[in-house]
Amino acid sequence: MLRSAVLAVSLLVGPAAAQTLALTGATVYDGTGGAPLAAATIVVEDGRIACVGPACSVPEAAEAVALGGRFVTPGLVAAHVHYAQTGWLDGRPDSQIGTDGVYDYDALQASLEADPDRWHRAYLCAGVTAVFDPGGLPWTLGVEAGTAGSTTRPHVRAAGPLITHYEPIFPILSAGGEGTFLPMSTDAEAVASVRQLAAMGARAVKVWYLDPPPSQRDALDARLLRIGEAAREEGLPLIVHATELENAKAALRAGAAMLVHSVEDAPVDDEFVRLAGAAGTVYAPTLRVGRNWRRAVASAALGVAVEIDDPNGCVDAETRRVIAGAPALRETLPDARRDARRAFASLVAAGHEEARMAANLARVHAAGIPVVLATDAGNPLTLHGPSVYAELEAMEAAGLAPADVLVAATRNGAAMMGRLGDFGTVEPGKLADLVVLAADPGASASAFRSITHVVRGGALHAVADLAAE
Ligand SMILES: [Zn+2]
């Protein structure tokens, strides 16, 4: 109990950042893609980096921390997370597996809105110092305000409600009289939805573009172009969920600044690469979220508790509790949803889908399209915080060099958020948002699992102090 009280206080006010901090002796990967700096010193003054490199001298007044044998990188940027989701099926009443009536979605949303520190702490603990939330209930737009200037919370930016043509979803993901979605059933309505997002303070215009029926494709593709124009008029980036090649191309033609998922149905082709290059599109692969969804559904269908991937104890007790409820959840499901053959077939399909996504990521990266670290955390079994590790490893397994994975997870994410002037690289003038690792991230993306410390705005945190109870 004592530790919980101390942590709660520290999350509210934060440890004061030392006026001057000097990290000495580490090998620094600065996030620019250049060669690592051996035996480097990083001097931090008033939360920002004043000097980095082997030649920096340690100011006399500095609090010096010796990091010989350790590795330092910029803090990780997770470019696709959802604060209105939990990492379990309770946050997705649209899952259609028969959990209707099991969870109280209104109460869940009220609790998530009241306690964004639940996810803030998990992210900082995992080494993530900035997140982008591309879609959720309107309250998610208010999370950013509590993070500005903080040394204990990641930077947060959010897109708020999503525009979609798939109207059956509207009542399912509503809570407290508010909705997660805005309509686009006519051109005028689509433009009005963009204007509404701008008025709400959304940081992007997100379109949830599900595979349209053939009879509606031309009209909807044209409407997506109109939404892109309206977003540009509002000075907001267009970001699109479009996971099939043809729909992703429609998004690129509309000027999408980010595709929030991989193309998963077919190999990307020359036209896709050309359109993405012309639009300056960023590619967010989310390689593991599909497998994790299916694992969650299978665990409920089979009544088997699942192991969570949380090497440093960052996942909070409530999240662990609700996930551990899978065996009890099985008892509430209709018989058709407890079918083992169906569950295994779904997991096999996830493997095929992952192979297509990995090949597409390799092609996109080789073509010079910027890639970011994106987990889609908050979806079932893609956990806020530590889900970044498996995603980084999946990017490496797809063929990206560890050094390229590092740049995707830091500089590219900061650029996507429009914040590269403030963070994303270890350079003088930037905020001191850093992670300290025991293993070498230039050798393997798995090194991020060996995190020992996080620096946010110049305040040094031991990961052990950020861990959950
Ligand atoms: Zn998402």
C-alpha cells in the first residue's frame, strides 16, 4: 500500500527534474540513423539536451549518473494507441463474440476518462515517451492537456472520433451519450464531420474505411477525396484505416498522411509505392494486433488463461485481472462461440496475414516510405506499454535492420506527430526524453526489453519505480 501511495503522489506532481543532469559513459544512438556515439556524455539543462557526445564536459553543478556499458536512445514513440481501449474484450463491445451484457461499456469509459494515468504510467514504464491516439470517444481529446510540461506522462496527441461509412457500429461504441464515430453518408455530411472534428480540437482527421460494397465503391472513394480536401482546408492531417490494397490506394489518392495499418490482403505494388511517395505518407504496420485479437478470442472460446508479455511488470493489476477472467468469460458465451476448430482456424489465418504484412513492410521500407512504431494498443491482448517490444521484434523479423527499427520508433514517430522540433532524436535543444538499456539496440530490437531507466523532460526514472503493483 505504501508504495502505491508514493507512486500516486509522484504521478501527480512528478519528481523534480534536476536543474542539470549529466549521463556519462553510455553508447548513444541519437535516432538520426547515424553511427552510435561511444562513451558519450549527455548534458541536460532545464529538461532539454544541452550537449551530446564524447567531447561534452560535465558541468560542476550537474547531478552525474555513470552509465558505462549501457545504451541510450531517444524515448520510444508509439504512433497508434487507443486510450479508450483496455487491452481486453471489455473495450470492444463490437467484437461480436458474444460478450454482450458481460461488461458495462459506459462505466468502463467513465473510469478510463477519470484515470488516464493508468496508461500514462504503463507507457513511461515501457520506455514510451510519446503516443498518438488515432481514434476514440471525444474525451480522448482532453488527455493531451494533462501531459504538456509533464515529467511523468508521455506526450499525447489524439484524433478523437472517427469518420466512417459503416453505420452499424455507431450505437455499439457509444458511451455516456457520446459517440466514437461521425457519419459520411453524403458529401455534405462528410465535410460537416471534418469541420466538427476541427472544432473539437482533433489533431487529425481519421477515416475508418472498411472494404466498401462494390456498388458503393466509386461514390465512397470520391467522398474520401472530398474528406482529404476538407482536412487540408482545416490544416489537419488525414489518417486512414484501410487494410486492403485497393482501399489503401484510395486513401493515398486522398492524400493520407498516415496509413494506420499494414496492407494485409495482397502484396503492395508499384502504384501503391508511387502514390505513397507522392502523398508523403507514413506507414504504420501494426503487425501483431491481429494475432493478439485472435488469441484473446481463442482464450475466451477455449476458456484458457493467456500469458501476457510484460518483461518489466508494467501492466496494471486491473488489466491483469480482466485478462485472467478468460476462463470465466467462456461460461457466458453462446455455444457457437466456444468452438475450438473455429478458434484454431482463426489463429492459422492470422499467421498467413502476418506473412503478407511482413513482406509488405519490407517492400515499403525498401522504397523509402517512412515507417513508424505502431501497436494499436488497447485492442485485446495488445497491451498499453509493453506491447511495443513484440512489435519492434516483428519489424526486425520482417527484414528491417535494428538501426532502422530504432529510427522508425523514435524520429519517424515524432515527425508523424509534428513534434520533431521537441523530441524524437538526442540532439541539443530537444527535450531530454530518453531510454537507458542494458543491451545493444543496434544488435537487436529485443534490446528494448532490457530497459533500466526512462528520462522524461529531464527527470530520470528507474523502471522499477514505474512498475505496477
Ligand atoms: Zn487502432
